[in-house]
Amino acid sequence: MMFESAELGHKIDKASYDQQVPALREALLTAQMDLAAAGKYPVIVIVAGLDGAGRGETVNLLNKWMDARFIRTHGMGEPSAEERERPMMWRFWRVLPPKGRIGLFLGSWYTWPILDRVAGRTKEAELEQTLEQTRRFEKMLTDEGVILVKFWLHLSKDKQKKRLKLLEENPATRWQVTDRDWKRYKQYDKFRAVHEQVIRQTSTAEAPWLIVEGHDPHYRVLTVGEILLNAIRKRLDEPETPPTELHAPLPMPPIDNLDILHTLDLTQTIPDEAFEAELEKYHGKLAELTRHRKFANLSVIVVFEGNDAAGKGGAIRRIVSALDARYYEIIPIAAPSEEERAQPYLWRFWRHIPGKGRLTIFDRSWYGRVLVERVEGFCSKLHWMRAYNEINDFEAQLTDNGVVLIKFWLAISKDEQLTRFQAREATGFKHFKITPEDWRNREKWDEYEHAVCDMVDRTSCDNAPWTLVEANDKNFARIKILKTLCKRIEKAMEME
Amino acid sequence: MMFESAELGHKIDKASYDQQVPALREALLTAQMDLAAAGKYPVIVIVAGLDGAGRGETVNLLNKWMDARFIRTHGMGEPSAEERERPMMWRFWRVLPPKGRIGLFLGSWYTWPILDRVAGRTKEAELEQTLEQTRRFEKMLTDEGVILVKFWLHLSKDKQKKRLKLLEENPATRWQVTDRDWKRYKQYDKFRAVHEQVIRQTSTAEAPWLIVEGHDPHYRVLTVGEILLNAIRKRLDEPETPPTELHAPLPMPPIDNLDILHTLDLTQTIPDEAFEAELEKYHGKLAELTRHRKFANLSVIVVFEGNDAAGKGGAIRRIVSALDARYYEIIPIAAPSEEERAQPYLWRFWRHIPGKGRLTIFDRSWYGRVLVERVEGFCSKLHWMRAYNEINDFEAQLTDNGVVLIKFWLAISKDEQLTRFQAREATGFKHFKITPEDWRNREKWDEYEHAVCDMVDRTSCDNAPWTLVEANDKNFARIKILKTLCKRIEKAMEME
């Protein structure tokens, strides 16, 4: 019944069509200019549906009608080699439109799950899981201000046959119809059942499917155009409402002041001679592991977070000195660029996800949201509380795709930090490393500590555990880090 | 790692405990009074976690500390016979606290899914599905203003053993420890893994889990008390924020004005003699079906919606005249009662879900939200757009539990409605059936029509399809309804 309204034989005659199009085009162009001028919302348009229902023509016409400078079309056919090496969603993240722009998706995150299910390559429960992830992904998009418009172009079985025949009869369009289309037509009922499930499970208040009958091009295009226009206009013209307040009970610091950071034994040290020997040992090991033929099938991501002056930079240098420069990358995370601010929060991290046989080190990371942004009030409670789930979902996508994800928290004591700050101020060439901001952060030591404990509690999972590193002694910290790295990579190779 | 912070050996000494308790108790009592006085939010407290972690003691103490008039405790052990006949969530819906009250849940919607998974009665994917439903259920609760506080009492393996031994050694508490507890202790690692999955998947921004180490009673109870106090106070003291605006693209009426209601052939009639014969036939059939031994395993729910004056009442009378009065119930849905207004929207329907061997007819239903409430603006766009999913989830729970759900929309033409309104006004004893409200609704005919089409598009699924009934001719409508009823019940019995 879900599709019944889109099987009624909707139609607009040519005269009314010709009469309505100019005004619609003008309104769409104006909306597009206003959208770009506002620079606040990206627009994602998904044009999904049945073969022969006019998806391609619809996208082409929208392109023709609108200003090409502010719109990009994504066919999203077979994934490239580069894309196949990464989680399925990576290819979509990399082409998300920035604020003020429109992205038209002919293929989408729905395409392959549907084809896989109809072909029997996946089971019902797997499809359901994928759709659930899709729901969360789209919720994140709309939470981040994306105007998400999902069109589903539908045809009755009878009309699909007619459309395919019509296209075949016309020499100008014959090439559009392939054997694959006829093969899929024979599976119409199967497709329809899967489509129903997809639509039912992913039509939400925030991202509803808009089902449009595809048979009559005039009706189809006018309907799509009107809905798109409305969606953009509505958002631009409606007053901004303040973000919702989160009323949920928040985690409290433990009433006895005992937390995981307090249980670390920060007095552990490794004397210099022992250190050199250990360093050589684990360097050798790491070099060997990363040159092993099995490493070519792995992606490794290492995340460094820690107190200011805990020695992240030094530790990172000790890792990479064992690596082949062609196969690793260090991503320092500072304030986001303009380009990055025009995208959902996780975009700037997704873009650096490595392919196979590569290792990427994040010097600070996506955890900024639940650390500095939380403590400094740069984002609302709702945002950082949501971030725990968004991060877990993100990391699960990585590790499900075979990424080895290693996360370090470098912990030093408050006293040790003071010593290091003072030393930096006293040493000319290290002076740049200490700023008034560091001193300000230090005043919020307890709040940061609480945020760190929450972070570890809420994001340390089997697939992506945190390793807490006692870093008062740099030797000790560096060896523990190298040891952990080797162990995790070795284990992943054994499971290969 | 998720539980690491709750395995540190948290402790509060007796002196500090004794010192802190009086102030906490007083603050909790005050919060409870303020909560009751405000009458705006229900509080649901879930106390879940490991055996021996002190769940029972915690609940007992909270009960002792607070005002018994405004708090109710729910053990939720084995379901009763009445509960077993209905969907799993029914037993929770029936005891949800109303606004201003607190419900303490010792067992919850988490208990059985965890036990089933650990015992291997369900697979990982099934647990995941259940947890996903839980997420949505809890989202609905918090969207409806519920203050949801979820405590997870945890113990390390070592501490669990110690606690059980300690309880056993003390003659006063020995009875608390059973063989089952020791059996479960042996499965500690299995439980822990499942618990991690549960917490990870159901800890959301709106309904986070609060993990508390259970070993030391002072620490445990003070922590639980403080968090609960905070959660209630925060909600009462924080200013109300306006509800979020829904920016999503909304479904539009079709631009060619062709909708499913227009495709109905309202001229269909059945002459009186033929009607009497058919009526007798289907009455006999229905009587036979509902007296069949297989009917004892079915629950049937029939929903009647339709235009004003479409003849719902008459049709319902024609059904029940074939039924045994002991086995059916008619639920007329009008404005909600005070008691019902103090609960989430679907509560007043859940309470009438029939047991096995019973048939319940709803004269109007939960669809009010996407019909009259939508058109008249009684609820926000966000609420009615969300309602489609909430209703689909609700109905899926019914049909998954073997309920036969039959939904009728009785459609008459605008002209026919006018004729019937005028006839009612002219006939003395029918005069009460026509009100100024009916005339007002009639003015919004087109908006209602659009809402009906959206409703059918978005809530007609294989498990719970809508049947549109051409009702200009009452004979025709009544026979179509009886026929559909018989067919659906017959089909369900065949599948038994």
C-alpha cells in the first residue's frame, strides 16, 4: 500500500507543464542564490527508486535548471579502488556538499544495500542493521543542519515494462535500456518488497522519503522541483529556533574523587640505558611488522590525546622514526579550517582515513568534542553527549572495515605539568610551545579530568580500547606506546 | 574498559555517610514534592546491573527515604498469564508513572533480553534488534517529557564473589543468595560481555546509562541518590525551552490533485434484499470463526476511522451483533481523560490491548494524532511527523505478538456528507449526532483528505494494511467490512 499513491497514473499535460516551468525555474534559482548567500545549510538531494522511473532525467533537468556553480551531481556507481579500501561511507563523506551548496546523489548509501539484499548476498537482519546505521547517519546530518531531501521515484510493474519498451523503441534512448534492466524488471516483486522495507525503516520525521510516481515526466519533474524548492525556502525563511536543551541526567564525577586517572602509577620510570635498548628492540619490531606482507592488508589509525605538555609530539616522533615515510601520515588537529567548518563535525577526520597498508597518526582527534569543546562550552551539552554515540558509530565503521584503531591518553600529574610549563617558558626555543591558553586550560584541570574519565568510560570498547599511558617519565611513556602499537598490529596480523 | 571506572573500589566511610544522608534525604523529599506540584514530568528510574550489586537494597532505601504516596516500585519478575498473552512491552506500559510521580523499576525492559542472550536463547542479531527497539521506546519517553534515569550497578568478578560470600555468611541475609546466583556468577564473563553491548547500544544523549560501583553500600546509595536528585532538580529548575521546529521537507498534496481517495468508486451499492442475504452469510461466518477453537489463540484489533458521518457506529453495531458479548469490547476514543493526559500519547491505547481469544474494536484510534491533531494544529509538525514511526513501531509490536490488526477508513463524498449532516439536523433523535465542530471540520475537507492519504501511504504495511471502504452506500460498506474481517481472521487461523 505504501506505493499505491504512486501508482495512480499521475499526469500533467504539456500545456500546464510549459506554463509552470518558468516560474519554478526562477524560484529554484533564487532559492539557490539565497542558500549560497546564507551559507548556513548544505542541501543533499537523493534521487532513488526503480530503474526506468526517470532518476537520471530528473537529475539532469535539475542540473539544467539550476546554477552549476553551486550544485554537484554524484553518480556513485561502482566504487573506485581507493574507495573499496575504506569503509563504505567514506565515498559519501568525501563528496558531502559544504554549507550553501547542493549535492545531487543519483546513487546513494541505499543503492548497494538494496542490490545486495535482492541478490541474496545479505540476509534480512543484515539489511536491517545497515538501515539502522543509515537512520543514525541521516539523523547526524539533519542535526548538523543539512537539508536532506530524499526522493523515491516509483513505477507500477506494468508502467515499468511500458517505460522500458518506450525507451527501447526510440533510437535516441535505446542505449539507456540494457539487459540488466530487463533482468531487474523480472525481479520487480522482490525489489518492491525490499523497497518497502527500506522506506519504512528509514522514513523518519527528520528525513522522510518523498515518493513520486515516475511515469509521466512532467508530473515527476514538477513534483520534485516543487518539493525541493519548498524544502530550501522553508528552511531559509523560517526563523531559527534555539537548539534544544538536553534535560538528561549527566554523568557526575565520583563522590569519593576516585577515578581511573588517579589509579595510574605515574612514578614508573625507565632509566636511559634500559630505554635505549628497549627503544631499539621495539623500533626493530615495528619496522619489521610494517614491512611484513600482511601489513599491506591493514590500515592502522593511532590517536594521541593527552594533557597539555604530556609529550604527544615526542612520542609521535619516536614512532615514525621506525617507519617508511611513504606509508604513514601525521595529521595534527587544530582549529578547523573554513572548509571544514562548512561540514559536519566528523568530516575533517573522515577525509584522512588511510587506505590499506598505511598508518595514520592523529595528533589530537575527534575527541576534541568531548574534551576541549565540552569543557570550554564551545558546543552544547546535547552536542557533546550525542558525540559519544556518533564517535562509537564512526569507530565501529572503521574497525568493521578492518582498521586497527589504537587510542592513547597520555597522562601526567598536575605538578609535572607545572614543571614542564615553567621549563618551556625558560627555554628560548621551546617558548613557542607554551601559550596563555595552556595556562587557562590548566585552571580547569578538574573539569578536564572528569571529561577524560567520561570519555574513556563511554568510548572504550573491545574494538577500539583506550590505552592510558603514564607519562611523567617520557622514557616509560614512549616504550609503553611502542609496545602497545606492536602488540596490536601483531594481533591484527595473526587474525588476517 | 566501559566498567573500569566502576571497579576501582569506590568507598565512602560511615562517618561521612552519616553526615551526608540527612541533607540528601531532605533534598530528595523536597524535589519529590516540587515534582508532584509541577505535575509536568513523570520520573522513571531503572536500577539494573549485576546480581549482588545491591539493586534491591538501593531500591528499598530510596523507598524509605522518599514519600511513599508519590513513588511506586515495580519488581517486574516473571510475567503473569495476562501479561504473557500480550506484547512484551504491555506490562511496562501499564505501570508507567503519570506526570508528577516516580516509578522505580527493579526489573525492566532490559532484564529478559539480557538473560535470553546469555542463556543462548537468542542470537546476537536478535538482541541488537531488541535494543534498537528499546532505543526508540526510550526516545519516545524522553520526547514526551519523561525524566529517565538509568542506573547500572556493577561489580568486578572478584567483588561479586566477595559480596555473595558475605551475604551467605550473615544469617540475616543468607536467604538472599540462591543457587541461581552462584550459577550466574560462573557466567560472569558472559554476562559482562552482553552487558557491555547493552550499555553501548542503549546509552544515548537523551537516556545515558549511569554506571555505579555496587560494592560499598555507602558509596552506591549516596551516588544514586545524588544523581537522582540532580536529574529531578535540573529539570524542574531549568527554564522550559520551546519545542524544536521540524525543518524537514513535508509531503505535499499531489500537484495533479489525484489521490487514492479520488480513485474509490463511491457509486457502488448493494440493494437491500441482496444485503440481507450477504449480511446473514457473513454474520454466520464471523460467528463461526470467533467460536472456532483456534480463535482462542488469536487477538483481533479492529480500527475504525473515517469521515464524519461515514457510518462508523452503524458498521460497528453490525459486527458485534454476530459476536459473543463476553469476548469483545468497543473502545470509543474521544478527548483523553485527565489520567490519560498524564501519560505518553500511546498509553491510552496500550491499556486496551486485548488478550488471547478476544476482539477489540477501536471507534477512532491512535491515528487521531496524524488526522485531527495534525489538521487542527493540536500538536506540532514534529509530533505528528514522528507519530508515523511511533505508530508503525507500536503496530509491529502488536502483530509480531500475533495480533490480527484490521484498519478501516470509511470514505464518503463531500456531497454525501452534506446530505447526511442535513438529515441529522432534521431528525429529532439524531440531532445530537451533529455539532458545530462537524461543520467546522467539513470546512477543512481538503486538508483532512491530504492527511488521510499521508496516513495510508505511511502506515499501510503488510502486517497492518489499511482497507479503504467506499461508504456512500451503507449496505456496501458494511458487507465490505464484514467480508474483510472474515477473510483476515480466516487467514490468521490458517497460519496458526
